[in-house]
Amino acid sequence: MLLQTIYNQWCSPELHLNEVVTEIDYSGDKILVKTSKTTYRTNKLFVGVPLGTLKARTISFNPPLPSDKQAAINTIGVGNFEKLFVSFNRAFWPAGSSTLHFVGQGKLARYVEGWVLPNTLGLNVLVFFVSGQDARTIINWSAEEIKNDLLFFLSSYTS
Ligand SMILES: Cc1cc2nc3c(=O)[nH]c(=O)nc-3n(C[C@H](O)[C@H](O)[C@H](O)COP(=O)(O)OP(=O)(O)OC[C@H]3O[C@@H](n4cnc5c(N)ncnc54)[C@H](O)[C@@H]3O)c2cc1C
């Protein structure tokens, strides 16, 4: 609904990809959006970058954002979260399961739970959730490293 309204009222359908916005200047009549490639001029602007981008101040605003907005950006926390979709040769979980919960400490708490995806494509897929420091850790691992860690994790629960 919101997107439809924006599209109908304000948009000429233009999409610009692979351009990093570096500055938003809304001090004049027109809003200037400066990117790594060019500068766009517009009457209205909706900024939809993630909170983390605002916290890192990778976009400079002129004039600076109002102090209440800056206080909100500084105060609200942002965490790390990763989803892993893992396909197994066979379903080792009980038939009819929807979620597997793992209760452990340290490394044995890394993959908190596994959602069982419906087997519509003939695949046995679990979706694992990793958050916090563990998410920061595994994002730097190769697929092979993640696979080995996950197999170690699962073997400690299934053996
Ligand atoms: C691992 C994970 C799993 C999730 N799973 C689900 C799910 O199953 N269901 C669900 O409903 N939600 C899920 N979410 C949440 C969902 O992804 C977000 O709520 C949603 O993507 C937010 O959309 P958005 O458009 O606000 O931000 P984003 O999707 O983050 O889009 C913001 C865009 O801004 C771009 N950007 C940032 N800085 C700049 C810049 N300086 N210049 C230009 N572009 C910039 C980014 O590249 C990005 O493309 C998940 C989130 C994560 C992290």
C-alpha cells in the first residue's frame, strides 16, 4: 500500500543500482542525493537504509538530522543474525517435526534451533539461526568450515 502510493504519486520508475549514497543535502529547495557516481535532485525523499548504516554515519546529512532522531539512532541497538539453509541427504529428525531446539552452552549453543522446511522439492532442509558473536564469527567462515562446525554440533546432540 505504502509502496503503491509512493509509486503512483511520486515516482517515475527509475532504479539505480550499485551506487553508494554518501550525502543527502536537504538544505535547499531541492533535495540533493550524492552518490558514488552522481548527484540526484528530488522534491521528496524516503530514506530506507538500515539502522546500522545510520549508526556508522556513512551518509552525511546536511543539515544534520534533528537531535531526537540522532538520539534514537544512537540509542537503539542493532544485533547480528544469520540464517543457514542446510540440505541433508536424509531427514534425521522425527517425522512431523516443525522445529528442533538445542539447549547447550558455549559452542553447543551456537545453532539455537533448526526449522524444518516442508519437503516440497524433495529436499531435507533445516534452517538454523545464529546470532550475536557467533553470527560475527561464522560470517567469516567458508561453507566448508560452517559445515564441519555444524556437523560437530549436531553429532554432539545425536550421538
Ligand atoms: C539473516 C536475516 C534473516 C531475516 N529473515 C527474515 C524473514 O524470514 N522474514 C522477514 O519478514 N524478515 C526477515 N528479516 C528481516 C528483513 O530482512 C528486514 O526487516 C528487511 O530486509 C528490511 O528491509 P529494508 O528495506 O528496511 O532494509 P534492507 O533490506 O536492509 O535494505 C536496505 C538497503 O539499503 C542499502 N544501503 C545501505 N546503505 C546504503 C548507502 N549508503 N547507499 C546506498 N544503499 C545503501 C543496502 O545495501 C540495502 O540494500 C531477516 C533479516 C536478517 C538479517
